[in-house]
Amino acid sequence: MSASSIQRHLLVAAIAGVLALGPAADAFAQTAAERAAERRAARQAALEGGEKDTRKGAAAEEYPDATRKEPGLRSSSRLGPRINKVSAAQQEGDLAAAEAAAKDILENDKANAYERAITLRLLADLLIDTDNDRARNLLREAIELDGLGNNDHYGSMLALAQLQMQDDDYAGGLATLDRLVNETKTDKAEVQVLRGNALYRLERYDEAIAALEPVVKGNPEARADWNQLLMASYAESGRGSEATALAEQVAAKTPDDKRAQLNLANVYLQADDYPNAIAVYERLRSAGELTDERDYSNLSALYLNSDNGEAKAIEVLNEGLDKGVLKGDHRTYSSLAQAYYFTDQYDKAIEFYGKAAPLDEDGGTWLNLAKVLANEGRDAESKAAAQKALDKGLPNPEEARKLLAR
């Protein structure tokens, strides 16, 4: 007995959401280690910057085209040791000691703008990832004091933008980055990629592409997440062929990079090119690279949404369960039940609907079980399942009532 197209749609629709991978959910997301390394570099530059600017061997200008004039301030011999105390406490992760040492500087009427700003910068550095609200406010204060050298002044601006982005304030982060670019004319990759990320999140895809292309396309040093962000921007702006071309280029250069291969599969998915997406996943499966629950779920969903793909879906799902990668949960059991149903293996479909139904949040799976049982002439069992569907709740209970009335 074969299912009608309407029945097939109702049964398969439940897993369609598995295919929504989210093309750039974490593009340009830094690890805690990367952020800590950046903060260490910024801290060292900030501590040395006030003195280096006044003698030979000054630090290289990171923003040589900045319109802002260097303030030329430095720490005094009297307050310099106190600033060092703030730095030492910061490196030890001792917030209380850092704040106590900072108080002596911030409440000192004779402290200049540089001494106040560098103290605030060090405190902000200590608070990043633990109290981002305070860190942002301290960075703003340091910037407003206008006492740091350009490297550290604009470095603080970049740190503020990164925090704003980290806390999903994309409009605020973009405004900070635009100010930085306007004042410095910088074309630094890290700045433009952050801008591209903010513009992407704000759904300003064409502007994101304009920011990203100069630092990503043709750049062998471009990070994987930069490429991913540009791919996603192409896809969202309707430039699917460019997204595909970039994904294929990156995947070809890094055949052993699972993330690059999944990015390629994702681009194919967005173009509804299931055969090519399946081919990517199958190459990864052959190489033993399908190690996450989502990997197996996505591949099985692709097969279930492809013509005559149910037998392969069964193979993939059972392999995932056997390896312990897939859990015996509602989604997996329901997917198996659907696959067995559409390969005319009704006893197996009934078995897995029976496993899935108690795990469903409502009575939808009980109703599917009731339908299959009714089609097999097992009316008493079908009515029992239909009643359980009603008891658990259904958005539209009419189908279950019709089964009970048979």
C-alpha cells in the first residue's frame, strides 16, 4: 500500500526544520583564548604607549591616516607605579586589588587624561567576559577622555565594538566601527569583517558584501569564518551562484576541513540542490567525519525529502543510532517511522511510531500511529492511539475523532 502525496507531506513536514542550518550563525565569533590574547597585546601596548610616543623607537602607527592628533600625554613618575599596580592586579585576575589601585588614580585631581584613560582601559580589560556592561562603560569613558595615543585610543574603540557585537548590539557595534573607520580611514581586515558581520546581522546584505569582498576574495590568508560570512551574505542577497562558487573554491582547497565541506553543503541546501548536498555529506560519511548528531539528522532529512530516498534515510538513521551519535529521541524515531512507512515496511513504521509517540510534546505522533494502524486494518489499536492523541492534545482534533467513529 502506497501513501498519497498529501499523506506524505503531512508525515515528512515534521522534520523539514532539520534542514535549516543557519548559514552564518557564529561567523567571526572569537574563542575566549583569542579574545584573551588580544587583550594581553592591547594591555602591553597601552602600558608602553604613553612613554614610547615620546622617545625614539616609538610603536609603529597602526592608524597612520587618522585625523585625530596624538595627545602626546604620558604617565608621571608619581602615578606611574600606581598604574603598574593596576596592571599587576589585572594580570592576576584580582578585580578587588585592581579597583583599589585604580581608585588612587581616578580620584586624584592631578591625574591627566592619559593616566585616567589607561587605568579605565586596564579595568575594562579585566571585566571583559565577566561583566560586559561595566567593561563597555569603562571603554566609553576611556575613549571620551581622549588621552591615549592613537593606537590605544582606536584599539579601545575596536574593543568596544567587539563587546557590543558579542552582546548582540549590532547597531551599536556598527556605529562604533563606522566612527573608527571615518576617523582613521583604516582598511584593516579585522575591522571590515566586524563591520560585515554587523551589517549581515542587520540584514543589510549588499553593504555586508561591499565590506567583506575587498578583504576576503582572493585573500589566501582569509579566515574560514570570513569566507563563511561572505558566502552567507551572497546567499541572503540572492546571489546564490556567487555563494556556491566561493564555497566550492574553499572546499576544494581544504578537502580535509569538515567545516568547509559543511559550508558547501549548506550553500547547496539554500539553493535546494539536494543531490549535491547529499554528495558532500556522503563523502564525509565515507571518511568517518559524521560525528555530530546534526550531521546524521541533516543527511537523513535530505534523503527523506528526496525522491526515493527513504531506504538511504533508514540506513543513515540506523547507523547513527548504532554508533551512539543519534539519540533514541522523538525526532530520530519519528524519522525512522516515516522512512519505513514510505518503503511499505508498515510493521516497522508502527514500531517506531510507537516509540516516538510518548516522546512527542502533543498528540501528533499518536495520530500518525493511529492512521497507519487504521490503514493496516488494526482498528482497535488505531482507536486507542487516536484517543491518546486527543488526550495529549491536537491543534485540529477532527481526524482523531473520525478514526474513533469508524
